[in-house]
Amino acid sequence: MRIYFMGVCGTAMGNAALLMRALGHEVCGSDSGVYPPMSDHLRAAGVDILEGWDAGRLERLKPDLVVVGNVVSRGHPEAEWLLEARSQPYVSLPELLRTRLLNERRNLVVAGTHGKTTTTCMAAVLLKANGADPGWLVGGIPRDLPDSSHPGAQGGPFVIEGDEYDTAFFDKRSKFIQYLPHVLAVNNCEFDHADIFRDLDDVLRTFSHVLRVVPRDGAVVANGDDAHVVGLVKDVSWAPVARVGVGAANDAVIADFQESPTGSSFTLNWKGKVWGRVKWALPGLFNARNAAMAAVSAGLLLDAKDPTKLKLEALNSFQGVQRRQQVLVDRPDLTVIEDFGHHPTALDLTLDSLRARYPKHRLVACFEPRSNTAARKVMQEAFREALKKADEVFLAPPHRADKLGEERFDSAGVAAAIAAVGKKGFAPASNDALLAELTALVKSDGSPRCVVFFSNGAFGGIISKFARSQS
């Protein structure tokens, strides 16, 4: 089959194109932003990339199937041609995965507001280390797997990140509805994606929908420490529910968590018995919980009665995913970390962990309000309170501020509020100005500092510039 991907260079679309290529399909695609590393991966795998949008090429190529990416909206020339011509079948990315791959697999779907990418990667690593030949689709660049996507053994387990964002311009259901979970992991649930969800109740509603497609011989793995998740699963009667957390009432209990400048450790117990102890380089209780969720989910996928048959040793050497608390510079006087954080809770937990890990350093947080939610005022107060945990805070201008008007995040106002409580708050006029002020700050008094950059985007390229200048 010849499959045409509309928006092929996006992370999810590109990795799905690589999966289809590995499954033997002929793959090509178009995009307006063709750039590495995804473009390099695609071309190396034999995927033809067509730059720009051209409705005429669809008529000329006549693909057997067109996959319409989430970035495509009405008015897009290729989408308009599809709708008018009615001659080429088209699907969303989630529908492609469901019909061409996931319907033949026992799927582990990792959902939640935070930690999806890391937990998905952990689950795939654990399954692989325990002798399974899993497939996976990870929404990031894993350090412990050969690539972000892999088809795995035909009919074998498949691990996929379950995103609650909407599917396509013609299908406004959440993506994870299509992913046919045999085991569904619900890491946490908070309000996010303010551009498509009205409020937290709207988010909870879509999570309740995916819970309803878990089969009775499958399982739901729930964060038992998250009140919203507990509320979601309390009435689930059609499939077993396993709860994970630090509370003693959970089925899987994270015990004796410890953190130091070199890493952290914890014991995982299952129904009152020790399953194993993990000692690794990853920071924070939040990552310990991600690991516990991954272990229970992968274990139940392999053995519904006894997940503890899954060995945990692979976690000890787990390195994580690029841009998730990734250390770029590590000197006695300066640590530089890049993190994908773009939600107040993620910033809050990461800053807590960094404070524990670097107690003698001044903690510097640099935040780019970039996501469709973070760039708006809707979570501004929560971001302000989280950022107060740092000693010095740099706030970049919000992304696409000119399009948001009065709704945009007020970087200067947040910086002033942080300064009012005795911390240092800066709101430079541009990313380049932020880089200059930050560079001057770290040279100013010789104090050891831990600098963390929070952004789900490129932060104007200043993260790599700063790290290179300090290496």
C-alpha cells in the first residue's frame, strides 16, 4: 500500500511513517517545515519527503491512503482537495495506527497529563529486557531504545503514548480513544490544553471515555495518589484496577524513597511483598512513580495474575528521554538542565527535586510560556507559585503573544510578583536578552548555581547556546 502522510515531519507523524515503512508499506509525505532530525530519519528509511503543500500532487500520485496530521486544518490546500475530490480515502493518525497495527496487538497505552513519554519508554525497556519483543511509539527521543518507534514482533505487545489531545480537524475525540488499550495506565489527570478543553471536568470526561474501552481481560493501572484519577476509576467494574503510589492502601507501593546529588532510590512492593529495589540516576519521586506505573503495567501485560514476574533490573541503568531533566553541563559550580516542562505541576515537582539534589546551589529557573495553555493567562497564578521555589527566575515573552492579545501570559507581571517575595524575577524583552542577562548573572558573584530551562519548544535556541558557552 502507498501511504501519503500530510504533515510527515511532526514527531508523531514521522514515527508513524517509519512504522508503516517497517511494516512493508510504501511511504511518502509532505510538510512545510522539513528539518532534522526527523527529516534525516525519514530519508534514511527511504521515505520520500515533499516540501510544501500542493493539492495537485495528490491528484498525480493517487496514494492508496492519505493520513491527515493534527496540524492540518480547514483551508489547507491538500485537505480542501481531499474533501472536494472524494477520490482518495483518508484517515487520522490514530485511526491509521488502530486499523493497520494496534488491532493485532496487546497494547499498553500510557495516558495522563504528565510523564507519558518517560513512562512509555520505561515500559518498552522493561518488556524488552524481560524477553518480549515489544513494539513502541514514544513521543520523544529515548536514550535506552534504538529509536522512537519500532514495530516489534507481529502479534506481540505494543507500548504507545496515549495523548488526550484531539485527533484531526474532522475528528475531535482524544487520540487515545483509538488506541485499543489492553492495559491502560493513567498516570495523573489535571487541566491542560486550554485551547480544546473548557475545564478540568471536560478533561475528566475524555479520560472516562478511554477507560470504557479497556476489555474485561485487560487492566487499568491508576495513580492511587492522584485524587482525580481515583475518582475516575472508582466506578470501573468491567476490568481489574491496580492502584500505584506511596499510600499504603495502593496495590503497588513506592517505599523508602531517597534522593541525593548522584541519583535516587526506592523499593517497590506489590500487595505487601517486596518486588524489587531500584537505584538509578533519575531525579524525583515523580520519576519513581512513573517507574512503578510502567512496571505494573508491563507486568500485567505479560501476566495478568502476577506482574512481579517482570524483573526490574533494567530500571537501574535507565537514562530517560532527551529533554526530560537532561543535564547539559555538570560542573561543581554550575549545572545546566533542559526540561520539557510546560505545566505548573511539572515545574513544581522538578524544582522540588532539584532543590533536594543541589541543596548548596542557587536554583535558577528559566521558563518559556510556549504551549497553547502556558502562553495564556489561564494557569498564570499556578506557574507563578511553582516558580517561586527557585531563587532566580527568568521569564521569556509568551509564544505568539501578538495572536493572543489580552489573553496572553504576563511575563513581566509574574516576574514582579516573584521579586515581591524576596526572590529575583526577570522578564527580558527577548530570548536573546534573556541569554545575555542569564550569562551575566552566573558570572556575577561566584555562587554555585543550578540553571534549569523549562520549555516544550526551542526557547529561541538559547539553551544550547548557553550550555556551549559554559562547557
